[in-house]
Amino acid sequence: MPEKKYVSIFLEGRKIKVPEGYTVIEALWDTGHDIKRGVGCLSGLCGACAIAYLEPGGKRVKFGLGCQTIVKEGMNITVMPFFPSRTAHYKISQMEKPIEKLKEIYPELYMCQSCGFCSVACPEWINVSKVMSFLKDGEYEKATEMMLDCILCGLCASRCPRGIAPQIISLFVQRAIEKERPLPENLKKRLAELEDLKYEELWAEILKMDENRLKEFCENERKERV
């Protein structure tokens, strides 16, 4: 087995040696750091493991995800804590036209000065500042299209000098425009079937099946749909 190589990094100012080629999270686990909070899917999708780091010789702090960022010799890293953001309370199901309530629910959106700090912090390279401009101008479809890759890590909110939480605001807008968009016909049909308890007896039967019977049932269903 080849000998494991190590690199030296600075974790919140303290110098430690970690295995070369590991992600930040893997390296910290390997060196005995009991990190549980802030670790989620380990696939770069949930946004839980936000980090800030400075590369050797670098003059500008960068942001990323601990499960995706590979350690390098001399990196200076800090694991970011959960960043508190204001989340409005609303019942979107009871709103007739929720998008018209945007200014009332999130008035801080209109204090955005397009400084761009949020865009620099985004580990998904989303132009968050542009998204905020679209939202202010009522270009909701364009804004939500740009935010499809948002993982709700909150790094954009942590950099905003105005205390705006772009990830939370855009989530409300996505919900609002979907609320007003008509449901596809096939989904309407399925919801109606569920409401009428069409499959109640079938589910009761499935729950009584043992593993072999369930496999047989699923295989028969698959063949019927081919």
C-alpha cells in the first residue's frame, strides 16, 4: 500500500497535517475532528458544510463547501457556522396572489444596492446580485430560473451588508409563482384519485404482503406497464 502523503493547513488559525487529496470534511474526520453539525449529504447538494478559506499567497477569501473543496498545502480554512436569516411567516395556501405580497413580506429586498458581495460568496457560481435585481424589477421567472441550483447554504446572506437573505426570498418567490401556475392535468387526476381514496384498499393489501409476495407484486406491475 502506498504511503499516505500529507499537507499542512491552518484550521481556524491552528496548523494541522491532513491527508493530501482529501476534501476538507474528509481531512478533518481523518485527523480526529468530531464534526457532525454542518455536515449533510456529502455530495454538494444540501449546502450544510459551508467553509471560508484563503489559499497560499491569496489575498481574497473564497467560499465553498467542505465536502467538495480539496485541501491544499498552506490553506487557511474556517468551517462556517449556521448563519441566522430572517424568515417571514406566511401561509401561502391562503394567499390568492402571493407574489403581490412580496414587498410586504420581504421589504428588505428593495434595500439591495447590487454590491455583488453575495455573488462572490456563492459556491454554485450563481449571480445572486442579478437575481435580486430581477426580483425588484418583477422579472420573477428569470430570477427563479437562475436560482434552480441554489442549495440554501446561506453564504450569500452572510455577506450582505443590508441583512438580506437572497436564498430565503427567492424560495418564497418560487413558491408564489408555482401557487398561481395551473397544475398539469396528470397531476390533477392523481390528486383527485388520492382524495377519493381510490387506492386505499390496494395499500391495505400491500401492507400485509411479506417480502417475497411484495417482489412478485412489483414485478407484475412493472410488466403490465411495459
